Amino acid sequence: MASADPMGLTKTWELSLYELHRSPQEAITDNTEIAVSPRSLHSELMCPICLDMLKKTMTTKECLHRFCSDCIVTALRSGNKECPTCRKKLVSKRSLRPDPNFDLLISKIYPSRDEYEAHQTRVLEKLNKSHSQANLVQSINEGIKLQTQNRLQRTKKNQHEELNESSSSTTSKPSNSSSRDNVTRTMVQTKVAKKNEVCYDLRKGRTSFNCRHLRHNRM
């Protein structure tokens, strides 16, 4: 029976296809310098949880992603037992290891962290101020546009109402004259009806016309 290796020297690591087929990079031995943009550096030195520069860097043993010590520990304590970047399973704090070399690299790039944080706060304040002013100007312009649109709609509505009132007044005049003609006709008809009033004599069973012009014609 083979004895187990206590140091774990015979442990085999599972490599990805990229790691199996990639060509190794040549080490830089002379004094050549490589220019790197601050934005790319910031993305490499940023913690994915707090989105700030890494502090007391901790690296996951499984996927080798880096986080701030406080950020990843609080994430694991809250019950999120997985890597925030790749969602690979993290059992506990034992799945993490400190990375002092990366902290030394950050200290070489940014010797004064306080100065870097002060610069970041100034940049953020400037951005917030510019955005707030731009938003204020935009809101004022939108309000002016809405006011002009409402004024145009009100003027059009008032003009339409005035046209309707004038048209209704012109149509109402002939109707008033026709109604007056009808009234005069009804008055004449009532007068004629009164003259031609028929009186029924129930005792004699006859009808006598009390029209003076009829009696005059008979005579």
C-alpha cells in the first residue's frame, strides 16, 4: 500500500485548454518599460464588491479572483457561499488565502493611498457637480418647452371656442324669427277659434253658432 504524501507534492492540478496550449511569456530581463493606461490599472486593482482599490487582498484558492479581506469575509458570513465574480463554490474562509505580493505591487504603483483617495473624492465631486448643473439646465429647457406647448394648445382651444360661439349665434337668429312667426300664427288661430266657438245646448240637442258674422250673413 502506497503511503500518502503529507506535503502534497504529487498532487496533480487540472489545467484548462488555454493553460494547456498557451505559449509562456518571455521574462523581461532588461530595463524596458511598458506604458499602461490608468483605466486598465484601475480595473485590475479594483475590488469587484466595493469597486474601490484592493485593501488587504485575499485570493480565492479555486478561481484565483482577488477581493478585499473585509468585503469577501462579510459576503461569506452573509450566506453567499460562492465567488462574486465567477459564482464558483466557496465553502468558508478556508477557501481564501492572503496575497501580500499584490499589496506590495499596489503600494509600488500608488505609494500614498490617502492621496489617491483624496484625488478620487475630488474627481467624484467634480462629476457630481457637472452632472447636477447639466440636469438643472436640461430640466429648465424641458419646462420651457412644455410651457410653450401648453400656451399654443390654449390659444388654439380659445380660438376654436370663439368660432363655435359665433357660428351658434348666427344659426340661432333665424330660429328666433321662425319661433316668433309660429307664435303669431297660434295667436291668430286662437282668435279665430274663439269667434267660431260652438255652443252645445244639451236641452234642445242643437248646436248654435255664436258667430256674429254668420248671423249677419243669414239675415
